[in-house]
Amino acid sequence: MREEEINLISNSNPQFYCQIHQQKVKLFCQDCNTLICSLCISQHPFHEISKVSNIIENEKQSLIRLINQVSFYFFFHFKTFIYINITFLFFYFSKR
């Protein structure tokens, strides 16, 4: 998956609203593992609060790194598989 495709997916997400205050949720409480609005912060004293946009960006970068790693390993092993098969075929047909 290319970065442009990931950007398209992340930009197409619907907005989420706080069920208590009816405001857009833009924050995430790490301790409670839940989305919150700016008015909910008072209900999460001493909790680690992050902006949702930062979390999304961090997760997106992690996904891009994982996709690149998987792609690298896949192509590396695929090339090795092809090389082994070609070598096998070469020796098989050269002995005939």
C-alpha cells in the first residue's frame, strides 16, 4: 500500500462526537483507552492525554514501516526462491 493510499484512507474517516457533550472528540486518554472531547479532560485527572491527530500520524508511520519491511522480506525471499529454482533447473537440464 502506498503512502498516498494510506493518506486517502485516513482522510476519509468520519468525525466522532462525545456522547456526553456532543462535541467532536479530538483527544485520546491513554490510561482509559478512550476518545474524549476537550470538556471531558476534567474527568481524566492525571491521565496521559494525547491529540488524536498525533496518534493517527504515529500509527500511520508505524504501518508504513511495517508494510515496507514486509515488502522487503517478501521480495527478498521471492528472489531467493526464483534463484534456487533457476539453479535447480539449470543443473537438472544440464545433466540430461
